[in-house]
Amino acid sequence: MLRIYQNTYRRTARKAVVYSTKVACCNHSTLCSITSHPRRSQDHGTGSSSSNGSRHEEFLLSGNPARGWQMPPPSRGYGMLVVRILRGALKLRYLVLGGAIGGGVSLSKKYEDWKDGLPDFKWLEDAMPQGERWSQFSRNLIEVGSLVKNAIDVAKDDLKAKTTVAALGISTDESRKKYEKLQSQVETLQTEIMNVQIKYQKELEKMEKENRELRQQYLILKTNKKTTAKKIKKSLIDMYSEVLDELSGYDTGYTMADHLPRVVVVGDQSSGKTSVLESIAKARIFPRGSGEMMTRAPVKVTLAEGPYHVAQFRDSDREYDLTKESDLQDLRRDVEFRMKASVRGGKTVSNEVIAMTVKGPGLQRMVLVDLPGIISTMTVDMASDTKDSIHQMTKHYMSNPNAIILCIQDGSVDAERSNVTDLVMQCDPLGRRTIFVLTKVDLAEELADPDRIRKILSGKLFPMKALGYYAVVTGRGRKDDSIDAIRQYEEDFFKNSKLFHRRGVIMPHQVTSRNLSLAVSDRFWKMVRETIEQQADAFKATRFNLETEWKNNFPRLRESGRDELFDKAKGEILDEVVTLSQISAKKWDDALNTKLWEKLSNYVFETIYLPAAQSDSFNTMVDIKLRQWAEQALPAKSVEAGWEALQSEFISLMERSKKTQDHDGIFDQLKAAVVDEAIRRHSWEDKAIDMLRVIQLNTLEDRFVHDKQEWDSAVKFLETSVNAKLVQTEETLAQMFGPGQLRRFTHWQYLTQDQQKRRSVKNELDKILKNDTKHLPTLTHDELTTVRKNLQRDNVDVDTDYIRQTWFPVYRKHFLQQALQRAKDCRKAYYLYTQQGAECEISCSDVVLFWRIQQVIKITGNALRQQVINREARRLDKEIKAVLDEFSDDEEKKGYLLTGKRVLLAEELIKVRQIQEKLEEFINSLNQEK
């Protein structure tokens, strides 16, 4: 490209030179001829070179062409010079331009290579805080900076004032007071600056903490992107604890199905069993009380070795740092809260297990269960069955043939007062799985006979037998002592105690919590290795029996648990909600119009139509009543009708789904409960009432029927409505007057005395209506008196209220029959109505009234339909989803709504499979460890 530009400009320069030469030739013809014919000029020269040279000089110096050779004009020289300069400049320019373009291309290529070599920083978009969180952080930082700056400026001003006062000298009391005031202000400002600095330091610490968290998130994200996720290998004790957790939900009664080993800690109340467990766990993790019952439920503690001393509940993600006193307090408070929450129905103790895991350096791996202490006497604040409940719970745990019984005996009290030893002897008479622990031996040294304690630890005092006997010290009676202090005190005591050094006999393997922990852990794992295979075989047989029962009862169904069934029912319900939004507009209009008239018909007849018929000015009364109705009750009634229509349509969809071939009746109870709860919570939007009020008022302002089709529709609507009311009135009359003569004859029925009176009154009232077909809705006093006297003549004695009660349905029937006749007369009176209007010979005001009501129903139904499709169906969908989410978290409710043999059998089968799989996984890991 650069070469093309250079050649182009070279050609341009040559043309410029030729052009300048031609211009010079026009002014100097002789030069043009010589320049055009150089050979001729050479042929003319016949003289010497000197003569030629002189002539050439003469030509150059002469301006007249007739004189021969002359000097070329200065303009030609200048033109040639300009052309040469222009040519050189253009050549240099395009050389520079070409170099710049080439360098730019090279630089751009190197930049792209360098950019491709940079690492991917897109992870920062996920790791760094975004949006409102980052904006808030920036605002806080700017605010802190401005506060520090303002405080420093104010302090500088006050220091200047202080210096000024000092320079002026303190010669008067006023100056001294000002100085002291300024000094106090400076001190106050200094305090404020310190507070601001402290606040700023806290913000910095907070920022550093967030920075560390973000860095950790970044490392995690980076690791997840670059490496595949690896399955974390669980420890043996964690796997075994999970098996026990599964069993606690499957077999709460601890029957023969659960014979897995566990360490059961039993003892009398306040014997120190909880302190023994804390000493083994190396942390004070349980709440303490002064002689009162603190352990109210079984607490399963899984001990495992780990790099950090932490605790965690099975159903919680929070880890408690056991090296911090604040976390220990929170843990003890949570344990106490869970214990109290587990006790329900006025009970004192509960069978609900509280499961937690404690990990730490040097902890022996085992599973311990701390039970409530055995009591001999109940207090007034305990339930009546507390003593028996504790005994039964303790027996259940100890009756497991593979459970290790850690029997705790208080060494500071007489051994004969112990209640736990008898229970232990009943469950383990041979002592093959019992370990005896004597606590508070530091107090026993001062109170008891040394030989007696020696007999206890050698197993010669109690008839109870045990695998081993141990003595421990679990504290000095101080609540604030740490585990390290207690253990140090225990070691010092056993080193210096005369009780355990008498006659040179030392029992180091029977003392201290450390030796106890090692012995219990060793026995625990020995028991696990001896019995785990047998337990796995038992669950395998149970699984086979359950699978056989399932195949016999439900051969074509898979084993779906309660959670899976709930998810399937949830999907079907949400599908029906989607179907609700797909209902056609015509179907919604029909349903809404029907529901609207059902809600409004009584008001129309009782409050508008019949009262207006009694008035001389029917149309005026109708206008007043309709406006009042539209401003007050009509919008709310319309919304109520729309809500009921939505409800009925959704329920009908649910009912239709039951008739399909793939319908599963096990979901019916759950679906009905979800729909009922969602409909109970759902309410129509409040602004819909105001919107409907405006629409209805504008619609009722129209009082003229526009075409024949609308007229015919209004007449049909009037006839249908009047006929429906007429049927209801005739049913009321039938109940009031009794069956007719034919029905009495065919069905052997008789009239009651009241019905006979009613019939007599009716006969008299019919005479009045026959004489005056346009009678008013009420009877005059004279008419009442006449009817009463006529009845008395026939020995029928009734009062005026009785006559009025009979008159009301009789007159209504008469009025409706006349209205029906007027409707028939108005069928073909539309053109007469359009020509004469209100002065029409045939009174068709009834038709116009019902046309106006029909138009209101149509417009209202259309508005409600749009609200249902656009808003209410979606809001109902949200309510249903919220109810489903709540039900999914409520296991008790799911168990109540999804029940039956099929569900219970599937749940048990799934649970047994899970237990067996975990057992097999544990056995494989246990064999690998060997």
C-alpha cells in the first residue's frame, strides 16, 4: 500500500514539472522550439565553441526572443524548486505514515497476545460483593472518612484558639474561664476523635474479615473450577453415628431390631454422670443446676478425633468452638432449650433423642448416651409418672444386649442408698458389659472408710458384677472450673492421695478420667467388631421380608416414600393451576355471570324490583335504588361472586382429575387440604372494588335499549328470573298450605290444623286479588277487618299478623304472574318502545330494568374475568405454592395427609434399605481399617 502511494505521488510530481515547462514555453516561443528540437539547435552551430558560448550567454541575458538564446524566467526555477521540495516532503510523509501503520499493527498484535496470556478474572464477579451490598460498604467508608476529616479540622481550629489565648496571656479571670472552656472543648473533641478512630478501626477489621471470607470463597470457587469435586471420606465413628441416627427414627422403642452397641451412661440423680461424660469429651457442654433435674431427655454424644475442639448438633450447621467460653455458653443454653422443647404434654422427661457430635484432639472414638438420673422421690413440680418413665427409659437402653453400661456411683454417699445398681443387675446380671465408675472420691476420702472404697473398686462390696471398676474426680464443686483445671486437680489428687497409696498398693489403671475413657473406647470398638456383622444380617433379612410383602400387595407400583409422593402430588396440583389459567374466556364469562346473578338476584327482587313496583314513579325509584346499590353493596358482592367462581372452577378441575385413568386416590386428602388452605388465605385485591364501582355506575347511567337483539335478551332474562322466583314462591306456598287434594288422596296425607287455617285465609285473599288485579302490596285496615270477620263466620279465629304472613307469599305469586304476563306482552313491543319511549301504551319498565341489570352483570363479569386471568389466578398459584412449601416442611402434617398401608410399608422399606446400606458401608470401612 505504501509503495502504491509513493508511485502515485511520483507520477503527480512529473505531471507538475511538465505543466510548469509548458507554461514557460507559452511565454518564450524560441525556448519552446529549442527545447522541443534540441538537434536543430545543435545543427545551427557552424562556428567555434566560443562563438556558440557567447551566443548562449547572449540568449540567456536577453529578454527578446529575436535575439536568440536568452536566460529562462525566474518563475520556472521557482516552480521546479517547489516541485522538488513538495516531492521530497510527500515522500518523507508517506514513509513516516507507513512506518506508523506498520508499527501500530505490530503493537496491536502484541497487545492481543499479551491480553490472551492474562488469567481469567471472571470469578471476581462471583466472589466480590455486588449491587447494594458494595454500594452500602462504599457509603459507610466515605462517611467514616468524612467524620474523621471534620473532627480533625475542628480540633485544629480549637488548638489554634488555645494557642491564641496562650499568646495573649491569661491576665484576667474571664480569659482564664475562656481558656478552661476551650480546654474542655479540646478534650471533648479529642475523645470524639478517639471514638471515631475506634469506629474506623472496627470498620477496617470488618473489611479485613470480609476480605478474608471473600478470599476463601475465591479459593473454593477456583478449586471447584480447576479440580473435580472429591467425596470427603467420613471417619468410622461418624459413619456409625449416622447408622444410630437412622435407627433412632426407625425403631424408637429399641426392640430386637436395634442391637447395635452404644455406651449408656446411667446413675442416680446428681451422682456426677454428666460430669463424667464432660470429662471424657474434655468440655463442659451440659447445663448445670443446684440439685435439680437438668437432663430431661436422652443426649447422644458422638466423640471423634479432630484437629479442632468443636461441637455440632445433628440437625444444625453451626459449629461451637469449645475453646471459647462464649460458644460454650451458647451450647449449654441450646442444649437446655432443646431439652425443654422436647418435653410436651405436661411431662417431665422425654424419649426424644438430642444428637450432637464433639470432635477434638485426643478424644476417644465412641458413642455415648446420657440418660436422666434415676430418682427415688418426686417433687411437686414433677409429673406423676416421672419416676416410672425414667425407669422404663433406662431399662430400654440397657436391655440392648450389645449396649455398654457405664454405671455411675456417687462415692460421697452410702452405697446402700444407690438405686441404679439394682437396675443394672437386672439387665446385666453377669456384668459382661458393665463398667462401674465411682465419682467424687476426693470427698469420699474424707468421709468413707478406705477399706470400704477399696472393696468397691475391687468388686467385693456390691453383688453387682462388672468388667472393670474405676475411680474418678469430676471437679471441686465449682461451676466455673475448666476441664483442664479439673483434670489437673484429679491427677494431683491421685498422686498425693493416701487412699490409693496405702501399704504401697497403687492402682493406676483404675483411676483418672483418661484411663476410664481409654477403657470404655476399647470395649466399645471390641463390641462393635463382634456384633456388627450379625446386625447387618438381621437388617438384610428384614429388608427381604418387606420387599416380599410389597411385591405381594403392590406388584405394579414402585416403593415411593412419603416425600416422593408429596412431590408427585405437588406437581399434579400445580398442573391444575396451570390448567386454570387456560380456561376459555367464554367459559369464564358464563361461570361469572351465573355466580353474579346468584349473588344479586335476591337483592334485585327484594330491594329494587318489588319496592319500585309499589311506588307510583317506578323509573325514579329504580334509578335511586340502582345508584345506591352501585355505590355501596354491588362492587363488594361482585368481588365475592368472582372469588366464589374462581374457587368453584378450581375445585371442579380437581374433581375432574379424579375421573382420569391414571388418578391415584392416595393424594386426594392432601390435595383437598392444600386447596382448602390456599383458598382460605386467598383474598381479592382491594383496588378491584373501586374499579368495579366506577364501571358499574357508568353502565347503569344508560337507560335506553339500543337494538332488538338486546331487547329480546332482556325479555328472556326477565322471564327466566321471574319463573325462578315463581317456583320458589310456590314451594313456600306448598309448605304453608299443605299438599293438594290429589296428592293427599294418592299419598294418604292430611292437612294440619294450621294448614287448614292458612287455606281459609288464602281463599279470602284470593277474592281481594280477583276483584282488584292491580292491588297494592299491602292490605288496608278495612281489608284486614273484612277478612277477619269473614273467617270468624266460618269459625276460623286468626289475628291480623297471621293474615299479613299469609298475604305476603300470596301477593308475591300474584305479582310475579302479572310480571310474567307483562314480559310476554313486551316481546314484540320494541319498535313501539323506540317510538313512544316512556309513554308507550304497554308498560315495559320491567324489561328496561332487567336490561340495565343484565348489562351491569355482563360488564362486571368481563372485568372480573380479566382480573382472574391476569391477576387472581397467579395470586392463587402463589398461595398454593406457599401452602405446599409449608406442608413439605411439616412432617407431622405430611404423615397425617399421606397415610395408609402402602405409604407406611414403603416408608419402612426405604428406611431399612438406608440402614442396611450404611451398615454395609461401615463394615467395609471397618474391615479396611483392620
